[in-house]
Amino acid sequence: MKTNTDKLSPEILELRRRVEEKANIVPMTPTDFSRLSALVMEKTGDLLSATTLKRIWSYIQGVETVRLATLNILSNYLGYERWNDFVSEVNNEGQSDYLLNKSIRADELEVGDIIALEWLPNRRIEVRYKGAELFEVIKAENSKVSVGDTFECGFMLLNEPLYVTNLVHEGEAPVAFVMGNKDGLTKVEKL
């Protein structure tokens, strides 16, 4: 079975979600990735470095695909023998609605495109795409992010949290950030 190993594929996003759930960690800091690496090692006996995990979670940029050996280890952490076993189960368990939620990929946008994002309780931002997965906040209501902030993001998925990297908030040092952590994004729309 040939599968998509693009780190933003629906299958890999689902793998990440399940790993986070099992580990009870939403990795957002270097310490989180080190803890996740240790948990995977403890369960599988295989080492996945914190750096490899950071690439898969888009905490750091540079690699757009994930090695099959890495996917096999993460699948094994979840109790599957191999990546293909995980993909087969995900594709056969009636979750196509989850995998096919409305989404926006940065590589499908044009520089200057504007995206509206909303999440509970009443958060709303509009962002302008600047290219190379970089967005600038141009409107913000009831959010911790402010107009002028920038962040990097490759994929926005309705009903799922939005994880961004290199958020520069009011000129401070870049950080990872999550929007809609509990209930996910309630609106993802290209204006």
C-alpha cells in the first residue's frame, strides 16, 4: 500500500493527534518534545529524537516528508505493528468526515490571500498570507494574538486546534502557540 508521507497529510495529522492523546502531551516546547521522545522510547524501545518529533509537528521547518521508519515507530507507540496497519485502520473506521474536514493549506494560497479564523468562546482573527507558510494578523478580536503579529503554519483544519510556530507577538521572541486548543477552529474561511 502506497501512502502519503507528507507531514501535513490527513493520516499523519491523525497520527499526531492520537500520539498527543496517548502521551497526554500537546508538544509546544522543547521540553515537551523531549518528554514525548522518552515516552516513545520507553514504549517501543526505538529512539525518535526530539528534533525529529519537532519536524513532524512543524515546530521547526526543513523537512516536508516523514521517513517510513519514523512513521512505523510512532504507529508502534500507538499499538500498531507498522504505519500501513495504522493507515488501514484509520481509513476503514468510518472517520472520513474527520480526515476530510474543511481545510486550508498554505501551499495552495497566493501571497496576499486573507483567511478568517474563529474559535470559542468568541475569538476571531484575520490573517494575510505572506508566502513560505508565513501569516500576518491583520484583525484580532478577543484573542491573545494582536494585529501585526506573525506566525508560521502549513495547514488549518476546521474543528481541530491550530498549532502555529514562530509566533512573534508584539516583537517578543518567537514561540509556538495553539488556537482553539479545546474545541478546535469553528471557522476556517478564505475571504
